Amino acid sequence: MNNLNFIYPEIFISLSILFLLIIGVFKKKSSDLVFTLSVVILLIALGILIKFPSDKEFFLFSDSYKIDQLSTFMKIVTLISGIFVLISSYKYIKLAKIIDIEYPVLILASILGMLVMISSYDLIVFYVGLELQTLSLYVLAAFDKNQRNSSEAGLKYFVLSALSSGLLLYGCSLIYGFTGSTNFALISENIFSSDYGNIFGIVFILVGLSFKISVVPFHMWAPDVYEGSPTSVTLFFAVVPKVAALTVFIRFLYVPFFSLIEQWQSIIIFLSLASMIFGAISAIGQKNLKRLIAFSSIGHMGYALAALSVGTNSGIQSSIIYLCIYLVMNIGFFCCLFMLKRENIFFYNLEDLAGLSKNHPVISLCLLIILFSLAGIPPTAGFFAKFYIFISVIEESMYFLAIIGLLSTVISAFYYLKIIKIIYFDRPKEQYDKENDLGLKISLALSTLLILLYFIYPDSLINLVSKISII
Amino acid sequence: MDFPILSSLILLPIVGALFILISKSSDTYKFKSSKYVALFVSFVNFFISIYLWYIFDPNSTEFQFVENRLWLQGFVNYKIGIDGISILFIILSTFIAPLCIVSVNRTIKVRLKDFLIAILVMESLMIGVFCSLDLVIFYLFFEGGLIPMFLIIGIWGGSRRVYSAFKFFLFTLLGSVLMLVAIISIYWISGTTDVAELYKLGIEPKYQNLLWLAFFSSFAVKTPMWPVHTWLPDAHVEAPTAGSVLLAAILLKMAGYGFIRFSIGLFPIASENFTLLIYTLSLIAIVYTSFVALMQDDMKKLIAYSSVAHMGYVTLGIFTINQQGLEGSIIQMISHGLVSAALFFCVGILYERRHSRLIKDYGGIVSIMPKYAVLLMIFTLAAIGLPGTSGFIGEFLILMGTFKESFLVATIASLGVVLAAAYMLWLYKRVVFGKLINKDLLKMPDLNKSEIFILTSLALPVLFFGIYPEPLLNTIETSITNLIDTYKYSINVTK
């Protein structure tokens, strides 16, 4: 039972959730304390995770739970981004008056669900993790009770997500029926393309998963939910669940379904192309920054999927690198959004940024760097993210995908430039508050510096990721 | 090479920009100090590059001052170095940048600090483009230059600046992404992106055509060649003077340099296949845009169109792929860098005083601005290519090289010389001579000290290299010969 060591982070987080709830019940006005504690809990879990050996693989609970480099790395990424999301949104949560003890607890619960998803090696374990994650997210989306938009977002997300979970579950049951097992390793041995049930199952599962990472044509929920949810939750949506969902994508495609790569490859290529193009074009007309970032994240997920479609280890690695850089850029972008406040009112419209550079040169400079990075212009980190993707895509001679992908970066550059134009070229509006709390400043500074200086030592991320190999 | 002299050339302006960024200021006093920092840094850079030219060995066929550091997983190295071709462009960049900084005094009214930072960053990136010896590094610098230029046009530009900045950015980006695909493909085909290695290895002929076209799409937009030149007049007209100068003097040269270094160097067979395409587009550029220039009533637009025509000569000369043609196009690029910079400065000087760029608003200013009239005359004649100016050497060599290849092409190209004389002299006549009708012009002061400094320091090399081009030709000769030898060798091998 020595191996139980390797789920200590999950056990620790689940016990702490209960502990935090008890504090919440017995201590009045404990929301600040619970919030701080939850950050500490995530840090401790991170500390445990970092100590995991990076060169061994373990199976737990009769092969239904796998600890390997992929799961450890993605868990670390999840926790780090979770910590930064919490730190940078603290002030917002206070000002928006949604700082109840349930908020951090729900965040912890959904992170727990993600950790389970990341490690799952069995359809049932995977589904349990997924549901834990999404159920917490429904509540989080609707968390701002005083806002109609927020409740609407929660309901929308719930209805559509439940539907997609249903499809996913149906796919799982088909796979189980035709292969006779729920374990990934056993499925991969018994899955054959001659059984149409398997192919149906794969399609249903892929549809469900695509919904979770919001790629076209299963993206409809994203803009509304991103817009309606409280901004801190939007940040959470845009960042943390993507890690888990992408890991599951990798796991499904490359373990149980890998022998059917010819069946799913064209699906993934379609999803990726559609997301890149659609994300780029539909973001152009957006006036609300949260909606805009939703479309931009659809496009970005398209790029991450492009690398997954090639079926090589380097593809997986570049997809993971892309994801990491995407997370940093998004955290930086939302930090800037959190700073756009005047007398406790936050601003989300594109035109609220007008002439920002005049009154807030530092925020504008950070936004400039982040936006150029999102657009993928060298020498920012965003360029390298795309560069890795296209290296692995072109390695497999998929020139069509590469060219369309790069052309859609030009289209998407247009709307990022539009934001820069509003910040730098337009006439300034009223000033925003100059004071911001330390956590927010640190998150913004860190993410901007990472993006800007990534080119000095680009190997850092590659070295971390290069150990991950699935195939 | 012990001391990383090229890296320090690239880094120095960035360091200066950081200094300016950190110095907190809003008052005019601090503006001055940040200007001094920028001036100091850019002049030091200029002297370093002159020293570099001095210690550069023109008889070596190898790349010199090479620095090679592991960078990206060992497959892309940070490799920089120069040969006879690149050194001239580096000096051109370090020469133009301080002049731009001198000129900001009166042209830039708002956010001077940011402007200086943008110019310095731009200088770093431009030097980087000319010394990178790895395709990926080249791409980084090449594309990175879009960011500061976009901001220069967009923040400090004229009334239609947003449109122009977007057009500039998106056109260039669209051209460049295909080059990125080609660069990555080269990596997978040849296993390296190191230029010197690729010269030795060569690229399989069956891939060359497509790769050449991908590079061409980027360079053609940047050159700019007809029909993708339309971003240039817009960008020039709206950009502030210093921005126009950088754009015309150096940014356009990146593409010419890229043609020589990459298109001919890496894809000799494809270059031969596509010669006709280049000839056609260049001739259209020379003749058509000259006519367009003739009809402009905006001075800046006229010079912008003349730039397109002059760059037409450059591409024509490059793809003759003989000694005269190539040498001519490099000298033409250097000369055009100096002359167009000077002409944009001249227009800027008038614009500052009258806030108009329309030719019809001027006339007869020779009587009120005699010094200006003299200097403008020099540059006008240099733009026409009058013997005695550097413009003549370039055009003459290009035409000579072209005559060797094709009589017809050279004849049509010669028309451009006549047309250039027509639009430039007509411009000069309408602006400088004639009757002084507009009484507002009387208030215009003649050149001040800094303007005289800028224009004379541009006029001296124009005249000097016009009379005595030996130093330029000496520097490039070995590299060009080497390039042509490799080119002929690989053509013969495939035949």
C-alpha cells in the first residue's frame, strides 16, 4: 500500500475541503481566513506533488489510477494556475461581494475533480472526476447571486454541460459494451475499427470532451458563460479546466484509442481548423473583453488540438507547452482586467480601454506585451508556443493544417491589434484606480516577464516537458 | 573572436531603451536627459560599427565575428556573424538611427520617451536582422520589428494613422507567416536552420520552388514589389518623419538583403526558374510606379512611390545574379537608404513649418530657405542618379548587369531613369522655384543647426560614395564573388 503516497495531494485536498467547511460553519466572518487557507492548501499539495519521482510510473486501485510524468506535470500546472487565479482575483472577489466561504471551497473541489481526471486510467474514475469538476463549476458560474447574468450563465452552462456529459457517458457505455472493459489499457487491447460501436463511442466521447475545452462546433456556451460569470470565475474557466480537459484528451487519444488514429485524426483536424478560423473571425466583432477572450481561447484551443492531431510524442509535448504559455498569457490578461476599476466598479468593454496608455503606462505596457504574445508575434512567448506547434505539425508534413493555422493567426492578429489600437492610439478616458493589491501586481508582473523574457532561455519549458511520453 | 562585438551592437540600444524606460519622468527636463541617453547610445553604436568595418577583413569568404550559442534544444542556435554584404547594412542602420533621434526635437510633441524607446528597440532589431545566421533567429528579428514600427506609425502618425498602421502590420505579417512554414520545412528537410550549414548542404531541388515562393511572399511584401506595394505609400504618409526615414532607409532593405542572403543563397535553382517573374514585377514597379509618382500631389507619397521604383531596380539587379547586378543593387540599397532618408527629412522639415505636405502649398521657397534649397538639390539629383552621386553608381551597375542578361529588360528599365528625372525635378521645380505666391511661406525660417547637421551628414556620404565608391565595392566584392560561385556551382551540379 506504499503507493498510496501518490494520491496524498488528492486525499489532502479532500480532507481540507471538509475542514474548511467546518471552519465556515463554526466561525463567523471566516471567509477571509478560508480564502487564505485554501491558497495554503494548494501550496502544500503542490509541495507534495513536486517531490514525486519524475521517472517512474505507478498504477493505483487495480490499474484505474495512473501516476506518470504527464499526470504529475499537469497536476502541478493545475495547482500553480489555481493558486495564481486565487491570488490575483482576491481583491475582485471582495469588491464584487462574493467572498463567501463556499467560493474557495468550490474552487478546491473543482481542482480536486481535475486532479482525479488527470490521473484517471479508467472510464468510471474519469467520469467521477469530471462530474466533481463540472458540478463545482456550475455553482461557481452562478455564484454572483445579485447579477442576473451570472445566474443565466450558470444555468446555460449547466444545461449544455449536462447534455455533453450525457453524450460522453453514452460514448463510454458504447466503448465498454464493445471492448468489455473500462480500463484504458484493456480498452486499447480490445478496440478494433471493425466494430462500428467503437467508432460511435469515440465520436461521442470526443464530442463530450470538445465541449469541455470549448472547441468549434461545441463552443456555443463559452462566450455567454464567460461574459456572465463573475470575472474571477471567468479567469478560472479560461485557465484551469483546460489543463485537465487537455490531459484527458491526450490520454484518451493516445492510450485507449491510439490504434484507431486513422479514425479520429480527421475529426481532430476538423475541430482544430474550425476553432482556429472561427475563433479568429468571430472575435473581431466583439465589444466585451470577456466575450472576446472567450473567442480567443476557442482559437487557442484549436492550436493546441492541431498538435494533438499529428499522433507523435513531440506533438503532445508541443501541445502541452502551448497550453502552459496560454495559461500565463490569460492570467496576465485577466490581471489587467481586474485593474480596470473605478470606485469599485469594474469595466469590461473594449472602449473602456481607450487611451489607457496615457494614464496607466505600466498596465498598458503589460497589456501590449500580453496581446502581442496572444497574437503570436515574436519575440514573445506566444510566438514560441505557435512555433512548437507548427514544428510538430510540419514534421508530419501536414502543410495544409500549418498554412491555414498560420493564416488564421494573421486574422486573429487583427483583433488583438484592435485592442492595442484602442489602448495606445485613442483618446484617453477617465482614470482608473491607481491602487492595486500586491498579489495582483505580482501575478501581472510575473506573467508579463515570463512572456517577454521567454526567448532568453526557451529550453526551460522544453526540458520539463520533454520527459513526457505516452506512446 | 573573444569579445561578442555583434551581440553588444544588438544589445546596446536595448540597454539604452531600458534606461529610458526606468527613468521616471513627465517633465521636459527629464525628456531632455532621456534624449541624451538615446543619442549617446546610438552614436556609440555607430562608432562601434565603424570600428567593426575597420577591423573587418574584406578578403575572407567566411562569415566573420561569428558567435554561436546553444539556444533552442540545440537545433536552433543563436548564431550571428557578418560578411561583406551585411556589414554595410549594419552601418547604414547605426548611421540612420542617431539621425532619427536628432530629428525628434521638433517633430515629436507627445510621449517623446516612448518614441525614443521605440526607435532604439527598432535599431536593435534591425541590426539583428542583418547579422543573424540562423533562419529562426532571422525570423525573430524580422517579425519583431513589426511591433515598434506599428506603434511608431499608430501613436505618432497623421490623421489616417490607424488604417495605415494596421495595413502595414497585417500585410507584412501575412507575407511572413508563409516564410515561417518554409523555415520549419527547411529544418525538417535538411536538419538544420543554420545558414552557413545550409549553404554547404544545399537544399534538394524538388523542394526549392515552393520554398522560394514562400520566402518570396514575405520579401516581396517588405520590398515592396508591385502589386503588394500598396501598404507603403499609406505607411509613409501617415508615419512621423523619423518613422518614414527608418521605414524607407532600413526596413525596406531587409527584404533586399533577404533576397540576396536567402533566396539566391539557399535556393539557386528556384532563383533561376523565377528570374522572369522577378524581372516582370520589377519592370512594372519601375515604370508603373514612376508614372504614379509623377501624378502625386503629396510630397511624401511621391517619395514613397519613388521608393517602390528604386526598389524595383534593386530586385532587378539582384536577380541578374552577376557581379555588376548584385554589387549595383547593394550600392543602390545603401544609396537609396541615404537619399530617401534625406528626402523624408526634407519633407518633414517643410511639414513642421507649414503643416502641409501638398506640393501646391509651396513654391518659390528658394528665396527664403536657400540652404534648404541647396541640400534638397543634392538629394534630388542623387535620387535621379546623376553621375557624381551614389545613386548613379548603383543604377549604372544594375543596368550594366541587366544588359548582360537581357537587352530588352535593360532598355525598359532605363526608362525609369528618365521618369525619375521627370518626377523628381518637377517636384523640385514646383516646391523650390517659381513665384512665391503664398505669403504664409515668408515666415518660414531656414534650416536650424540640427537640421543642417542631419542633412549634411547625409549629403556627405552620398557625394563621397558617388565620386569614390571603392570602399563599398571593396567590402562587398569577395562576398559577392563567393555567392555567385556557389550559385553557379549548384546550377551546374543539377544540370
